[in-house]
Amino acid sequence: MPDEDLVGRLLYRDALMLIIDKPAGLSVHEGGQGGASLRTMLPALRFGLPRTPELAHRLDRDTSGCLVLGRHRRALARLGRLFAEGRVDKVYWALTVGAPAQAQGVIDRPLLKTGPGRMAVHRRGQPSQTSWRLLGSMGRIAWLELRPLTGRMHQIRVHLAALGCPVLGDHLYGQGTASLLADRLQLHARAVSLPLYPEKPPVRAEASPPAAMTPGLIACGWTIPAS
């Protein structure tokens, strides 16, 4: 990705923090298989500071949307505390195969790492909770808003699969059904809100859904905001 394209994905910038709209298909860390990663591109976001910004959290390679970066060590420490204390509000949108029976609810299932890059619901796993709300549906496809209340790897994907509504395009947890309808994971980090500054409103950023999700969202009732 050219530097100017990454800069063009900037959603928020101040002295402590950056928020960018990460594209789907780009790993945030270098992997064993090589190839491009976001971390190697971050020097383009220094904006005059001596240090390269660093990831305050992470998104899966195939998940798009809001990603928070700290601009120096003290900022990263402050952001790390907010994430660890559960004070960061993260909103995701997903298109799923099948809709829940209720309009909203909380998935409370412990998650355990069962292999490299793989999680599963397991009674010996770590406590994990995801709240969800049904925003619309069309045929077999549903549009859900999700808020992870804990921060486990692949949490939303595993929880939705356990609910019987795997994320559309999820080749890992969709049990072969999601891939018939989409070739890319339909999961997007829609918004993030952080109480970074005392006595000030939380900093909030919102990322538009990627083009690959737009047709499905529109079919489920989403209206593109007027520019």
C-alpha cells in the first residue's frame, strides 16, 4: 500500500493517538508466510514525531475498520490501560448466515485456544462475552451490530458460529456454509470510542463499511448516508 493511501485512511489524529481504517486482507503483524503487513507501513504515519506509532490493539487480517495506534510509549501505556479495563467501546458490523431468534442478547461462552490461530467454545476457556443486536435481514442473511465485552482472539467469529449464525465468508468457523455466499469475511470494526482525556467527551471514530460488504448491508436495510 502506498504511503499516501495509508494516510488517506486516517480517521483521527492528535498528539497521543491515531485511528485508521484498516483494509480487509492486510495483517497487522508480520506472519510466518511473509507478505505485506500493516506494521511495516506505520513509519508513514509518524507525522514529524521521532517514533513510529504502534498498535494499541489488533484486528484479524480479514477484518476491516477502526484500528487504534499509540504515537509514543506513554500514549501506548495509557491506551493499554483503557483496553485492559474494558473502557473502550468497540462496535462491529457483521453479515451472518442465519439470524438469531431474538432481537438482541449477550453471548456468554468461555473461549479456549485449541491450536495455532484457532479458538473454540470450551468450559475451561477464558470468560468471554459479546453483546449483539439484530439490525436487519434479507432471506438467509442477517445484519448484526456487535460489541465485544472482552477481547479474545476471534471472539466475535467463534461466538456467532456458536450462536448458529456464522459470519458470512468465514472459512475458518463457518463450517463450509458461509463460503458459498461470499469469498471474503463480512466483519467490519464500525466504530470505536475511547475516554482518553479526563473531563472531555470520549474520542470517537467511525469507518465506512468496505465495498465488499455494501451490497449485503443495503439488502438488509442499511441506507448509505448522504454525503
